[in-house]
Amino acid sequence: MCRQSATVCLVKPPSRRQRELPDVGVRLSVLPDPRDRRGRRHALASVLLTAACAVLAGARSYLAIGQWARPAPQDTLARLGFYPRGSFGVRLPASASTVRRVLVGVCPGGLADLLGQEPADSESVAVDGKSARGSRTDTELAAHFLSAVTATGRTVSQLRVDSVAELPAVAWVCSA
């Protein structure tokens, strides 16, 4: 189980060698796919990389991610890992609904572990908690995250915690 949600997470924590691979797509291939094998058209890493690129370009919703990916050039889709399909070899990006299903089902703790930096090479690690803006509702408190960052600015890990339970979670984040 994931340390941040009730989804099935990584079978085992990523090794140091896996976390230091320069290719993010290769690192993401270790993450288990939450989708059923039947009907799967796109690799998990391709969908996650598409979402990351769209968010970096300013997308703020699942629909905006789909709208960013739809007119993407073929060479961009090739770099994101989409395979050519059909007799003409055209690469088609994942739809907004596929992106939404993947992002809702993927393990957030596994993503944090795979994309985080190994803290052993750093002289110091800073830990801070922040509440996510716009996440509070009438019935729920705001989502509160605790992050560990190295002196060079690389994230070690991130964990969702209760806002009052930051200090007990520090040891958990730094050991991740």
C-alpha cells in the first residue's frame, strides 16, 4: 500500500541506481500501472510525461492537459514515448479522460520516491510543510504536504500529513 493513499504502490522501494537514472521515462516505467491490461493503448510513462509537460506549459486541469497534447507535433509525441499506430504510423496522444484516470489511480508515494533525489549525497536536508491552495472544502481541511529538499534544491520526498502532525512525519519523510 502507498504511504499517501489507499492505492497499490511500488512492490519495493526504488534502488539508488533507479532514482539516479537520467531518463525520467525509464524511472517511471518501474511504477505499476493502475489500469487494466485490456484496452491499454498508451504506456503509463507516456501519459505521466504528457501530464507533466502540459502542467509545466500552464495546464491547470485534466481537460487542459488533453488540449495541450492533442495538437502536439509528432516528434514531441515520439519523445514522450507514444507509439506509431495504423498504416501511416501516426502517433496519437492520450485523451483527457485517459490522463484523468491515470493520474487519479497512480500511486503518489511511488511517484515521489521515483522522482526524488537521494539525500545521502547532500550535506543538509530542509523540511517544510505547506497547505495546498484551493484544496479546502466545506467538509474537508486543506491538503497539507511535508517536503524534504536538499541544499541544492532537489526534492527528496513529499508526504501528505495532517497539519498538526508535521513533526512526527519528519522522520518518515527523511527516511523515504
